[in-house]
Amino acid sequence: MKRPAWTQRKERSNIPLMRFMTWLSLRLGRRVSRIVLSPASAYFMLFSPAACKASRAYLTRALGRPATWLDVWRHLIVFGATIHDRIYLLNDRFDLFDLRVHGREVMRDTLAEGHGAFLMGAHLGSFEVMRALGRTQPNLRVAITMYEDNARRTSKILASINPAAKQDVIGLGQVDSMLKVREYLDTGSMIGILADRTILGDTRDSVRRVDFLGAPAAFPLGPLHMAAMLRRPVIFMTGLYRGGNRYDIHFETLADFSKVERGKRAAEVQAALTRYAALLEKHCHAAPYNWFNYFDFWHAEPIPDGAVASGMQTVAESKAGAPPEETAAVQTQPRAEPVAEAIARQASGRIATPLASSADLTAINSTITTTSRNT
């Protein structure tokens, strides 16, 4: 089973170096320690030609003109800036930043419902600013779910910056992954997932191609399936770096699966995926240097013809009937249809919405693992 190019690249992170950079940055301060951004960007310009080529191809789409090597340089500088700022955000140095929140009412209204929610983002800007907001509010925690190999690596990196951040990462692929997700939701946490990368690219049911920056691109269905099965709202979130010390944090309603009937779930997932791609495109145009997928996003993996046709049909239907346009403090009992009972009801044509049990969530986890090893 072929994996996309981004999963096959050698990891460049170095834990001892991260610890040293953290120590140095916290002592020298943000302004002085940013001198490392230029040599780091120069290193990637010289030794990562494939990443630079992908950057230039993406920027040509996002900017609406042929991208230059100066654009690629700026792309790398912005990426380095968000990585560098992570050191301060994870160490609670929020006073260093100008965080501007857009769509605060979306978060407020969702939290008021008392049923928990998923935050769906992308490799666009900084997700750490959202986690930072969560740590400024005692009743709100934000946990990130990701493919287990990445989760282990990310946990080590976060622990090297701030050991307290390690506990906020949930690895998918384990027997109890979905149980942990539910537990976080029940304790007032939001569950974040970056939903713009695929792993099982040649699996017909795991991805769909939808229009993105002028051409069809593959997006995973797993994250939205997870939210639909657990019957939770989904909020699109991104934290865009705007230069200096400013971040613009955007929250926008993506979908609400809390009352979606079983028979309409698939259609709602497809519609939400199309809206997700549209929101990504809007923010890529608004802040083009914030997109951090340094691989050929549009041709990264082969998709069966049936999946492409299905995805393009979804786009057409959505454009015809959709608008033009990535956790509650109160504990809640999540509602999700058990997989075994769902199959039986599908055969008999009956619809019901029983509460999810531990066994049900384990079965759901198996389904999600097959379709959403994406972050």
C-alpha cells in the first residue's frame, strides 16, 4: 500500500538541538533569538530542493502569479517563525504576542451547547496559538489527535520544549484511542485534528478529491467520520501568522453532526469536506505564506478513478446546493450509533440513536484508524 511522499521523508527534528534552542531562546528573548531564522531557511533552500519546488508550485496557485525564489524564501521564513514562536507559546509567554480572535462567537455558542466539539485545522499557520488560548482558560483544554507515529515524535518534541505539553497529544491507532477522545470531550476539552494530509492514498473509501486552489486534491474522510460517529459539532480553526508578533485566530462553523440522522451522515460528511477545502482555499489566498505542506499536494498519491469521480460529483452537488463559502465545560454523554447495531439497522431500514458504549467506541476506533491516519 503506497504512502504519500510526506510520510516517507526523513524527520529532520533533533531533540537535543530543540532543547538547546529552547534554552537559548528563553534566555536571549524572542527578538534576538530570531536571528536563527535566516540561516535555517538558507539550509532548507540549499538542501531541500523537492520542498522548495513544491513551495513554488503551491505559491503560484495561491498568489495567482508565477512564484519567485524570493517568495519561497519568505515562505520558509514564515514557517521558521511559527516554529520558533512555539517555544514561547508552549512556555506560557503569551505576553509576547498580539493574538486577535475572529469568530469568537462561534466558539462561545458551541461551548454553551454543552456537548463538546472538534477543532479541525490544517498545516496552515500555527495550531499552538489555539492550545495557548486553551491554557489561558482554566476550564478549557485542547488536545490534538494524530497518527500514532507522529504522536510519539510530537510528544517528544513538545516535551523537549515544555514537559507539561506532552499530555495534550492523543495518538490514533491504539485500541483505546477513541475512548481517550471521548474522555477528553467529557472533561471539557476540545479535540483538535489537522485534516489536510492523507496516508492511505490508494484506499477508495479513505479519501476524496475536491477542488482546491484550481485543481482536485485528496483530503481524508476519517476526521469528519470521527466527528459524525461521535455526533459532535466541528469548528474550522486556523492561527495565521501576520508578521511581527501578530497572529489572527479564525473560528468558523464547519459542520454540526449532533442531530444528523444515520441515513444522511455520508452526505453531510461529503458536504463538510467540500466546505473544509473551500475555507482552506480562502485562508491560503489571504495568507499564502502560512501553508506548510512542502510536498506536491495535488499529485502526492494516486486515487482510484471511482474515488475521483465520486469526489468530483460531491463538489458539483455541493456547489449547486451549498453556500459559496479548520469543548464544553459541562460534562456530557456523547451520542454515537454502535457500529454493529448500525449495520443491522441498515439492513432492516430502522433508525435509532443509542448512546455509545466502550465496545462501540473501540469498533469506531478501528474504522477511524483505517481512514484517518492523516496528521
